[in-house]
Amino acid sequence: MTIQTKPKLPMRVKNELKFRELTVKSKQTVAGCFHRIVFTSPDLVGFSSQGFDDHVKVFFPPENGDFARPSVTDDGIVWGEGLRPISRDYTPLSFDAARNELTLDFYIHDGGVASSWADNAAVGDTLLIGGPRGSLVIPTDYAFQLYICDESGLPAVRRRLLSLPEHISPVVLVNSHHAQTHEYLSEFEHARVEWLDTPSIASNLRTLEFPETDYFVWITGEGHDVKQLSDELLENRGLDGDYVRAVAYWHNK
């Protein structure tokens, strides 16, 4: 009996869970709405991030700098005594193994613990990260590729666009809340980038032409929006769920 398998399926890769203390090496503002921070640390030896939408958990120290620290044991993660730090998930924008440097882009917005930390971060400041626990390695050579996100997903999209072959012309639909954000992807002339709002993206999906095979779709952003958009593609447009990745990056409360 011949077992048929689908071509070019994404592949999951596991990583050893490790917590690392990082030091800020440099900081710059990008497109007026992101802080790009380069971290360095000898703890970054062995760091691995193979998926463009991987996440590290970033632990932000309280103002007094004193907080409980986690460790990995045979029984799982064990926390020390003290206050647990607030954490957020962030996409590794790039990693330079030769220099032991990890770069993260922090979206600047009001009221966010991560944004506030990044606003005030200075060279020499430290924080703790964990992971990524694993990666979803997605082939780069799908003939048709569609990426949908808001500002929270732009670093992952940027990382993806940097990895694509030159002959691929992806479609990127961004739910944009600030005009200055448009500069963030301005260098990618091979991509068709549109800066829209939620209703316009939904309308676009109802008319966008998809090939029967050899496509990949990635959707992220606010949870309700992500579900509506993915339902449109899977239920109404009949796309194959193995080639549609929809992940909520945040939720309206």
C-alpha cells in the first residue's frame, strides 16, 4: 500500500528549555514605533530559533530589580522565592551566534509593560528570557504566500521576508493603527504590502485569488480578528488547514 503525504508541510522542532540573562548592548528606534534592542550574553551559547514566528518569553524585572528566578529541573520549571516577574512573548528578530547577540523589536504603545521597559532601557540593563521551547519550520518556497498581522506581528513578518527567495512575491496585509509604521517594511520591494484596517482585510480575503496548491497563509493579531479571518479562509474559501497558520498574539479584554 502506498502512503501519500502532503508536500512541503511545516515541521516542528523541539529545543532544550533554558533561561538566559541578557544585557542590553544597543538600542535604536525603528520606523518611529519600535525599539530595536540588541542583547548580548554568554548564556546565548546554544540558543536556537529556526521558525520565523518563534517566541521567547521575556521576563521584565520590577522597579527594585528583585524577583524570583526560574530553573529547569527533572520535575519541570521551579521558581525560587520572591515575586514572579511579569512576562510577555516576543519574536527573535535575529540571532548572531558568532557574537552571541539576540535582537528583539519592541512595539511602542501606551500602557504596555514591555513597551515601558523598552522605552526606559539603557545599555547595560539586564533581563531574563526563556525559550523558545520549539520551532515550527515552514518552507520558504511556496509559490503563493499571504501574511496578515497588526503591529504585534510585524517583527515576525520582517524576519520571514528576509528569509524568502528573491523570486517569491508575498502578499502582506497589515492592520495598521499608525501611519509611521509603514516604514517598517519599506525595503521589501518584492513584497506586495498593503496597510489596511480590519474590515478592509476581511473584504480583501473574500475576493483574493488562491491557487489550488502550493500556498501558505499566516495570520496573527487580536484573537477575535484572527478567528474571523481564519474561518473565512478555512470554511468559506476551503483552504487546507495544514497550510494556514492562525495564532492570536493578544486578546481584547
